[in-house]
Amino acid sequence: MNSEDGVTLSRQEGSELRHLFILEAASACFTRLGYKKTTIGKIAKTAGVSIGLMYSFYSGKAELFDTVVRRVVEEWQQYSKEQLQEYTNGPVEKLQIMCRCIFDFAFQHPLLMALPRQDYEYLLPGGSDALKNANADWQQLMAETIQAGITAGEFRDDLDVKNTVDVINALQQAFIARMFKRDRTITSLSPELIEAMVSLVLNGLAVKKK
């Protein structure tokens, strides 16, 4: 098999490349159409492969959907970890990064944000657990960051940490919803809008100077 740049690939490399095409095509179809309207045929056509080849990798749409969701969850975990490795100046900066990085990821990987909530009912146990665990880990990390800010005297000591996390998550979800148009295509938020949200959150948490 030849790649797009004319390099001859081994059989294994060709198979891996076709598999990657399938995963990318499936992600695009599920994002644009949702689970119910996506078919193996539509994914195969988008990927430029045969339906028979699709079934050589996956038993059906449910397994493919589960794999795609788990793949995006893993990419989110790696992305957020890399982003947070860059912070050095305490909980305020860490929370700033947590507020911002989700929008960049959502723009680059819109699948998890575009899917209707009911589509998650079609996940197999592995994908469902991966998604729930990732959400729980992210909320726990945010709670720990806010608590660290309270302990350091940078955030108000009268904050209810759990409710604060819920409010921040709700704000992020509302802003992400604005990224998606009616035709399920996605547009980035302006930096000014994101900074306004981040400032709103941090000002609400900050200790008031007397």
C-alpha cells in the first residue's frame, strides 16, 4: 500500500493506517450525525474503505462507537495532564488552566461535546466506565485545586467546594454549547469571551481585599 506521499507501506503499516482512517471517519460521523443516524456504510464511505474491511476490525457500530469514545477520553486525559504540567504558580494559575484548556480540546476533539446525552446509553461498559471515571477524576482535581486555594488563603474560606465545582462545570458546558451550530459544525470561542468567563470564576472565588 502507498501512503499519500508515495511511500510504500508494509502490510501491517497499511492495516494500521486504514484502521486510523476508520477511527477518524467514525468520530466525524458520530459528531455530525449522532449515534442513531450513523451507519457502518456511512463510516466506510467517509473512510474510503469497504464495509467488509470495517467488519474485519469491529463487530458492529456499537463496538466502534465505544472504541472512538474511549480513544477521545484517553486523548483528553493526556492533553489535560500535559497542560497542567506547565503551571508553577499555585492553585490560581492551575484553575485558570483548567478553565481554559477544555475549550481548546473541545474545538479540536468535538465528539464528546457534540453527542446528545442519550447517545451515551449506547456505550458498552468499557466506554461508559472510562467516560464516568474521566469526569469524576476531572471534578476531583478541580475540587482539590479549589481546596488548595482556600488553604493557601487565595480563595474565600466560605466556599462550598462541591457546589463551586458544579457551577464551574455548568459554565464550561454552557460555553461549549455555544461552540456548536445547528448543523452540528463547530466554531471556536473568541479569546475575549473565554477570558471573561475565567475572570468571572476567579473573581468570584478570590479573597476580597479590605
